[in-house]
Amino acid sequence: MSPELVVALVKIGLLIFGLMTGAAYLVLLERWIAAWVQDRKGPNRVGIPLSRIRLFGLGQPLADGLKFIFKEEYTPRHVDRLLFTLAPLSILVAALAAFAVIPFGSVLPASATPEGMRGPIELVVAPGVDVGLLYVFALSSVAVYGVILGGWASNNKYSFLGALRSSAQLVAYELPLGAALVAVVLATGSLRLDQIIAQQAASGVWNVLVQPLGFVVFVTASFAESARLPFDLPECEQELVGGYHTEYSGVRLLMFLVAEFLHMVMAAVLIVVLYLGGWHFWGLTGSTNEVGWGTALVRVLVLGGKTLMVIVFLFMLARWSWPRFRFDQLMALAWKVMLPLGLTNLVAVAAVVEWGGIRAGKPSLAAVLVLWGIGATGWLAAGWAAPSAADNRPRLEPS
């Protein structure tokens, strides 16, 4: 077995183990944050089995996982069995595969081995993918197919209507998300995620400081794409009980839930990589790929710390702080607010790049001021055009 294959298999194993374990403990973290926001106690009882050692409830994810595994795998008679199983499997596989091009740091430096010098190891499963951003966007879009398959295979009008409602949301918010992504690609001139980070590190200016309007659009669309509150209309408990996956239980339901959390992690990683400098932090991580072991490990910690902070403060606190949108409000926000703002940001960035305000990913002060001015103007215009109050009275249809 070649060393390259061994390195690739080790990367894949660490990635899958880390993501699955991380998703389990992010659920525990979210339950703790929910308890903190609501001024109550969260999970704190489950620790080491067959003992009285509780470990602050750190055994709760293991208990929840075992509960799902041993729960009855009930399959209703009326479902399409093949598609019923394929739906959660496809959405989970796509969610895991999308992480193959995510750079979890930069590189591990070269070192001596008995066979000779070993070259540097890039901290990404599939290094050198020139269309990495397009690859991530394509696989993230597969979630729509998983949702539609789940609702259709359930052979249940209730679930199918939930799937249509969910797919409409996901498709609508892919457009402003794509507009924000294209603006970043125009400014950096690359679809490679590691190159986007490297350009932010070389210039010392993160994209959030250059494209504030694109950042707001991308974050908002990421909430909707990952179906997080206040955009959790695909499976909101109080209204739909489960929506497209109402008929699912056991391991199949677990696949849907894990995929949902992985979408949130992917959204957080993309926010950090595209707008918050990735592994870069001034005076701490350097700006070149020629690094030692200390700097390489610091870069991994910086990227992980930024991602965790985004997950906690943007995704989890928002879930337990804001009320849910109505579906018509959700769709109106996508088509009437986010899409125009995303296109405005895209046209502005394209004009600035053509003008020469951004060269090789390095923006001039004039370009930054212009983009901030356009972003503030667009945001104020959207706020002025939005109604100050919603008419929630029942509408009497003509007889």
C-alpha cells in the first residue's frame, strides 16, 4: 500500500470520526445553551455507565446514540421501501462528502522518515481540487433531493406537502447564497478554498471587511439552507411535527438529524473560510505555507475556534432567541430582500474588480469604502421598503 493511500485513508477516517463525534456533542452543547437561555438545568446526569460518575452529562450523546440504534426500525406498509431508505442515506453521504475539500488548517511540515524525506501533508482530504467551492455548493444542493425523496417515498400527502414546502425554501435561498459565493470568487479569482484563505492571509484583510453586505446575505442564507431557527420550517415541531420525515424513526431518522447538524457545521466552516480569514489571525498564524509544527497546530486551533464561535453565537443562540418566521414571510425575505441584496453586492464587487480596486485579492482603501457605502445603502433601502407591521388578520375569501 502506497504512503499516499495510507495518508488519504487516515484523513478520511479522522474526518468521519471527528464529524460524527462532533455532531453528537454539538447536540449536547446546544441543549446546554438552551437551558442557559431559558434559565433551567440542561443534561447533567448521564456519565459513565453502571457508576455514579456523571461527568457533567458528557455521556448523554452516547446514550442518545444507543437509544436510536436500539429503537425499533419501523417501516410503514404504504411506503416505497427503496426510496424510503435512499432518502436519508443520500442526504447524509452528501453532507459528509462535502467536507472532502475543506482545509482544516494549512499544511503539516515536511519531516524525515526511514525511507527519506516526507513532503508536507495538506490538511484536506482531497487537496488540489480547483473547483472546491463549486463542489461544496453542488453537494450541499443534494439536500433538496433527499428532502423530496423522503416526502415522496413516505406515500403520505402530509409528508409530501412538507417536502414541497421544504424544497421551496432550500431552492429559494440557494440563489442569494450563490450570489454571495460568486462575489467572493470574483474578488479572489479562485474557486479553491485554500487559495481564498491564503489571499486573505497575504493581504491581512478578511473578506468580511471588504464585502459586509455579502457577508450578511451569506449568513442569512446559510441559516435557511441548514434549516435552523428562525428558518426551521422544514421540520418545525409545533406546526409540522416533522414535516417530510414524519414517517421516519430509528437509524433512518438519525441520518436526517445528523445530516442537519453537518449542514450547520459546513455553513459555519464556509463562513469562516470565505469571510473570516480561515486559519489566519494577525501576528499568530503567519501568512505563508512554509510553517513549523507549532504554527501548523495553531492554525488548526484558530480555524476550529472560529468555527465553534460561529456555531455557538450565530446558530445556537439565534435558535433560542428569535421566533420562527411564517412561511410567506420566509419566502418573501428570500425573493424580495436577500436576492436583490445579493445581486447588488455581486454587481458592486464586479464593478470594483473591473475598476481595479481589488488586485490579486488585495483591496484598496477606496474599494473598501465604496463597498461599505453600497452595503449600507442597500441595507437601509431594504429596511425602508419593508413594512413596519404585518397584517395577521384572517383573510375572508370571496364566496
